[in-house]
Amino acid sequence: MQASANGHRPGGRRARYPAKYSAFGLLRHGLTHQEWPPAWRSHPMKRSYDAVIIGGGVHGLAAAYYLAANHGITDVAVLDKGYLGSGGSGRNTAILRSNYLTPEGVRFYDRSIKLYQRLAADLDFNVMFSQRGHLTLAHSDASLRTMRWRAEVNKIERVDSDVIGPAEVKRLVPFLDVSPAARYPVLGALWHPPGGIIRHDAVVWGYARGASALGVHLHQNTEVTGIDVTGGQVRGVRTSQGDIATPVVLNATAGWCTLISDMAGVAMPVQTFPLQAAVTEPVKPFLSTVVVSGTLHVYVSQTDRGELVFGASVDPFTSYSMRGSLEFIEGLAGHVLELMPALNKVRVLRQWAGLCDMTPDFSPIMGRTPVEGFLTDVGWGTYGFKAGPVAGEAMAECIATGRTPEIIAAFGLDRFAAGALVGEKGAAAVGH
Amino acid sequence: MILLPCAWCGPRDAAEFQHVGEAVTRPDPRTATQAQWRAYLYLRANPCGWTAETWYHRMGCRRFFKVERHTETNEIRPARVAAVAGQVPGAVAGQVPGAEAAG
């Protein structure tokens, strides 16, 4: 049966628990001062599950949700060593876009944007998706050339993207310094109207709520300590809360994906780098689009509360440390002022870091592995959050049917041995 | 600030260096199988703990050297030479100082 655009099958199961969120419900709770029921239930851990998903972020929870909603597989456990959304899902800069470079990449991320557009209605949870447009600046002829290439690939795949000139950029973002006297003059930009920002925590909570309502068990503070593999087949998972027997394990971790894969004996072409981000004090709304500059290693958007959220490229060396560095914030401040000199009095509230699993070709690694029953949804580098829904949908189909869906066929682990890389560095190295 | 013990310049701010990556053994391209070569190109141990790696003193003496670094705490200690000697990839192998890398 054909899945509809929102990921549900017509007439499929709908979430009944917890109570439906609505304007009427809000009014009723306001008048009666009743406690809101918890968004998801907690369960004692069972000894066995049909499938275990490691990683309680947007990818793991989306996979659990679509397993239950699209395929009726509800005997599923999602494990997280911290709290739900404590990893990359709560640390990214919440930017969504689909203006990638390869046709495979564009199709894949465009499906994710389409799922995100319907997500609030699907999950009955306000995820605050704002399609305000995404602007990638070109400061050199080389980057302008890559942008024309991206725009043409996007158009062929029916994704709204175009190259615009400095005057148009100035019209969209009046505070931007587009004068030819700038240290890195703006020669043009890739304008991508469907891009935007979203409330990333709400996406995690919405999927957790939806999955829990369909019967999925969510186990927080449960660290995986080992994976049992015998005869090339997954038999179970050992955790800090006890052992679980299962024939299917999905590695949906970011940052620690090689540590989990090593437990199953699967080598991953991944290196872990921190990526730092920062947020300023709130100011009046003045920035209506997402602005990215690859040359200056910065991207900026303004939240609904008025804070400016900045991100950068990954740190210059591998690490599992999530400490911020002075070098980062110093470099970021310089680059931001290069773009928007008017921000020179704005204060930074805080900075943080998340872990990025970088692959050699800047594309993820999804699908089956040489170990039967051990699947991966990893290698998400700096672009994992925007792919959460489509990756979850595709991995759920992969688990349920045993076949690799067409939309992720290019992203298998075997592409490295075959030399069939999906080079997305030109579209994913900094700008997202 | 992280201080890296350059084998020639002594302890310097890590911002002066370029991280080359994990010290790996380059197979002989004339005899390596395709699988060995691709493993050399793409696969890394990526441990959460101590790892031996190569750094390049880009803004200093412009030479390569090795240290061991803890990837979670970013502590640095001298490379155990026996474990990593001769493992710098590619053409830079001849420049590896060996025992002096203990800095």
C-alpha cells in the first residue's frame, strides 16, 4: 500500500494516548487547573523485544514511531543513555533545508521537508516549523559556481532553489553588509524558500509521545554496554538496566556510533568531531531568513523569542569532548560582525557543543550491515536533524520489510568498499 | 587552551597546529588489495580514549610529529614510539622524527 505524504497509511492506527492537544483542551486545563498527563509513559524493561533502537533522539524515536504507525510493529524499545533528545537532537541549530548537491541527497532531504511540513498535524504536537527561507552566501567565484550547480540539480528534482544577486540579498536581509568593500564581498547567494527553522525539542517530544501512544517502550538512562552476536546474527543487547533478547538492533546514535558498531563487530568509516554553537540575548525581530556563509564558517537564524542562533563548522580535531572553546567564540564573533556589523553590541548568552559523526563523503550510512539484524542509521555529520523523519521512515520500512528502500539505497555501508561515494561536501561541509 | 608538545618547538597552543589524524599504516600500493586500500582510506578506530595521532605544526616549524591524546578529556601525553613508529601516512613518512617525538 502506498504511504501518504504524511507517512501514515490511510486508515492506519492513530495515537489515542495521551489526551489530544487542542485549543479546547488548553481552555479546559486552564479553567480546572488540572495537571497535564505525561506526554509519554514509562514501562518496566521487558526481557525481550521484537526490535531495539539504540539512541533516543529524533532518528531513533522517528524510526520507532514509523515502525508502529506505518507497519504495526509496536513491540519496540528505544534506549538512551541519557534523557530523550540529550544528544545531537537537542544541540543542533534546528535548520531544515533540502538544497543539496547530488540528486540522491536532494530527493532524500526533500522527502524529509515534506514530512516535517505535516509533522505537527501527524503528531498532534506543535513543532513550530517556520519555512522562512534559507540563504547561502557566495563570497567567491568558486562557491558561486557550486551554487549554480546545486540550483540546477534542485530544479530538476523539483526543489525550489535559485541563485540571486547581491541586490536581492540586500532586499531579503537589510542588515547584511553586501558592499564590494567588505573583506569577503557577497557575490550572490543560493536562495531556498522552503528552508527554515523548527523547534528541535518539540520534534523529539512529539515523536516520543506518538511512539509511546502506539505502544513503544522508551527507556531513558539506559546505557548499552554490549551487543550479543552469534553466527553472524544479532541475539540481544546488554544494558546498564539488564539484558534484552532481540533479533533486530538499530544503531541510531550520533557521536558514539562507532563505539556501538564496534560492539557488533562492524567497522564504520566515521570520525567523531565536536561542533559548537552559540546563542545571543533576545533582540527585536530583524532577521527573517536563515543566513549561511561557507567562507566565513557561520550560519545564523533568529528564533521566535528573538535570540540569534549561530553555528559553525566542526572543530579542527576529533574529540568526544563537549566543552566549548574560546577560539570558537572568538572566531565566530569576528565572522558574524563581518556579515552584520550592526550586531557589535549584542551579547552571547551561552555556547555549547554536540558530537558529529563525520563520514568521508559527507553523507550518512543507513541500512543493513554484514551482521544480520544489526542496522545502522549513523554518520549524520552536521546534517542529521533535518533528516530525522525521512531516515526514521526509511529505517522503519527496512526493518519491517527486510528490504532497503529506494530512497536510501545510495547510502549503504557497502558504498565505501565499492567506491560509490555520495559526495555532498560541496553542500554540507558548513552550510546547513 | 590545549598545549601540544611539538617535537622541535616545545609546548605550543593547539591553534597553531593542523590535526592530520589517527596514525595509520599505509599499505604498499603495489601489493595492497582493493579492500585493504579502501580500509586505509576510510576506516579509523575513532576510540573514545587514548589514541596515537599525527599533528602538523602549520604555523610554526611546519613539521609533522606524533602525540597521544585522550579524545574525551583532550589530555596529551608523549607518543609511545614503538607503537606508532613509521605510521605517518604518505610522503611525510621520511620526516617523522621517531624517538624525539616524545617532546
